[in-house]
Amino acid sequence: MVMNSPILLIDNKKENYLYKEAMKTLRTNLQFCGKDIKTVLLTSCFPGEGKSDIAFHLAEELGKAGEKVLLLDADIRKSVYLTRYMVTNEVNGLSQYLSGQIKNIVEIIYPTNYEKMDIIFSGPAAPNPSELLGQPIFRKMMEQMRSYYDYIIVDTPPAGSLIDAAVVGRACDGALLVIESGKSSYRLEQKTKNQLEKSGCQILGAVLNKVDIRQNWYYGKYKSYEAYVKPKKGRT
């Protein structure tokens, strides 16, 4: 597959040993879900819970482990990747492909400076994101990509008030729910979980994020992240 020239992604997040170890644990637990779990979406109930950061670093860790990984930004409402990782290049994205402005999928896939990690950016914001993501072309694209990549990590908009994640879930093997400690209610998290499951996408587990270790001593050993992925039944 011939793709675009590599894109330089600059991550200014301060290096944190415990954070890195938590991401490695999340990566390992995801791998234990089995090789039939290849397309994984990440969502949350609200904006700002950290799902995009976790999606990026999960993809990074999978690449470091030797997996060929694609990070797919499916938030075509309000993406953060271009600004957060200081991308200065002109890039094509998912919304342009789904709307027919770009015909060949290789035109939206970019190698990165991260080991074995490619990226598809969201593209320009669209007025009809859920309709674009619900088209057969999106599912066909996902099927095509899963034959080339070991993992596809899909970053989606928050599912608390938007349908996009459930629409994307129809084309994914599983989902990770990112939960900011103390921000959401049990009832809303269950509603989000049920909405995703109704799309046919199983919940693999959750990432508890932004835990205040001064008030929650139990999580102190994880610093700010507690990651858990539930293996499929019958697997170790």
C-alpha cells in the first residue's frame, strides 16, 4: 500500500513513568482479548475526559510492541489532533473520503514518526457527521483496513449526547469507555454502555482517568490512570 509522506507528530505531554506503565497494561490487556479483536473504538460520556490522549498513547504502545496499528480520528465534529500534536502539513482526512471528495483511501493514510503507527485525521468538520459515518463506505473502509493492520484504534466523539460512537460501533469489534473520576454518574455510564452494546459493539472494558490520588489513596500506585480491559469469555 503506497501512502503519503510521513507526518511529524509532536507530543508535548510530560513523560511520566507510571502513566507509561498503565498504558502498557492497557495494551497488554487488549492483546489478551484475542486476535479477532482488531478494531477498537474509544469514547466517553463527556468532552475532556481524556479519550483522545489515551487513544493516541494506546496506539503508540501497540506500535512499540510490534503491532501494525492505525489511529483513526473519527471525531469529524471537533478534532484535536492537528493542534495537539502540532501538525503543520496540509492533510486530507476522513470526512473528505466519506463525502466523496477523495476517491482513494491511501490519500488519507499518513505514516508517522511513531514506530509502526499510521494515522487518518478527521478532516474538515462536517455538518452531518453521523450520516457520513453511517454510510456503507465507512464499514467497507474498516474491513479493508483490518486486512492490513493488526489493530485499528478509533477515536470517537463523546457518546453521552451524540450518536456518532454508536454508529461507528457497528463497524468495530469492541469499545473502551474512558471515564473521568468523579465527573459522571453510574446511570449515565450505564446508558452509554447500553447504547454502544445495542450497536452490536461489545464493551471490552473501561479506563478510569484523572483520579485525584490525594483523595483516592487506593489508586496512588497508578498515579492518574487505572486501566482495565475484560478478556472475552473462554480466554485467559
